[in-house]
Amino acid sequence: MMRERSRVEETISHMQRAGACSLQVISDFDMTLTRFAHDGKRVPTTHNILNNRLLMNEDGTIKMKELFNKYYPIEIDARLSTEEKLPLMVEWWTKVHELLIQQRIRKDMLAHAVKESRSMLRDGYRGFFDHLAEHQVPLLIFSGGVGDILEEVIRQNHVFHPNIHIISNYMDFDHTGLLQAFKGQLIHTYNKREGALSHAAGLGELQDRNNVLLLGDTLGDLRMSDGVSDPRNILTVGFLNDQVEERRESYLNSFDIVLVKDETMDVPNAILRHIISSGTSKTHRKKVDT
Ligand SMILES: [Mg+2]
């Protein structure tokens, strides 16, 4: 769905003329690059993947579930404002991280937990990741989930290419490989603007790429491009996975394109194929310039 089809077409055509060398993709991870559901069951988020008997005891599992049941309905509640949700979301993330630290999670078990999980990237993910890598288009994954886990999910799907940059919550292990803390500033659904700004300087490779394709599944994800200096064209695609009727209006008012209960990467892939098709690649342009 699109609120303003003509604007979408115009933006895509500007981006297409500028080509792959001006493009960067900024994407959320959980429920944006991963599926929301499969065979009628929810696909786990990075936090839910940690909720595995290999990593957590029964007590921890129950507490994690309780936190989800309490805070997830708040996260997706269309009647609450961002300001009202913010302190509660910070509370949720903080409690989850504390719980994970208490569980003394072992680094060497993370890959096993991912393997055992029902985690799934969206259909068409391979074309998405491979195509971007092939054309050296940077992919910035910006996630309030757990960086160690999302990296493992991407790796196990064999699409962890060198064009990927990640801003997320990373685990800090002690010398014996036990989780002792999380590194750096907490990133969650509603502080992606602050995260984007504080990381902008470190992402030098992205600086001269002022056309952005942004993918997300929450309104907070729209702030992921706030660190881009001098943006020219930003096309935003929102996956509306849940609470469709309640949130349709606000998504349509916020994202350029809204994908309703679409478990595939078909639309982003089609846009990328079009943008990248006739534009010159970075290496090609360099050759021409010299
Ligand atoms: Mg998400």
C-alpha cells in the first residue's frame, strides 16, 4: 500500500538515475529481515532465540516469557504514544539483559541455540543479500536485538558478506566465555535516532551515499536514517506484520510503502533490481573517472 504513489515513483526514479554507487540500505533485523511467522507460528526474535534450554534454565525461560507477555502488547499498542512507550521499552530491554546476565550464558553455545531455533529470514533473502554484496552496496543493519545472535543467523544462512555493517547490542563475555554484561549504550526500538547519530562518524564508507532504502517494521525504525549526512532521497518500506487494522493508518502516514502481512523480500528486491540495473557500480565509476 502507498499513500502517495507518485512520490514513490519519483523517488525510485531519482535513485535509479544515481545508481548503485550512491545507494545504501539501512534495515532493522527482527521481523524486518526475519519473518514474522511461518506455518502459523511466530518466528523467534534474537531475544527469543536466547530463550533456549541450552542457554537458560527453566526459571529464566519462564521469566523471559513473562516479560514478553507484559511488554510486547505495549510495544504494538496503537493507542499509546512513543513518549508513553519509551520508558516501558527501556524497562523491558534492561530487565531482559539483566536476566540474560544472571543466566551466565556461554558464548560457545550461541551458534547451537541459533541452529536449534526456528529463526528464518524472509523468503527471497538470498537474492537481497547477494545482490547488494555483488554491487558493493553497503547494508547497515540497525537492531535493538542482540548483535551476536543476529550475526549468527546471517552466517548460518551463508549471506554474511563484507558489505554488512551492524549497530546492535553486543554481549560482553569474560575470559572463560560467560556473559558478564552488554557492551555500550542500549539500543532499543525507540532510541534508534540517538544510536544513528552516535554511530554516524564511525561509518565513513556510507558518507557519500546519500540515497537510502530503509526497511523496518516499527515506526521507531524510521529514525535509523537520521545519521545519514546530507540525504538526497530516502525511500522507506514498512512491514506491517501484526495489529494490521489498528496500525494501518499510522503506517501509511509514516512509510512510503507499507507491506501488509508480506513474508517475502519481493518488493525490496524488485526496487533494488530496478535501482541497480542501469546505474554504474562504484568500481565502474572509479575506472571511468580515472
Ligand atoms: Mg523489528
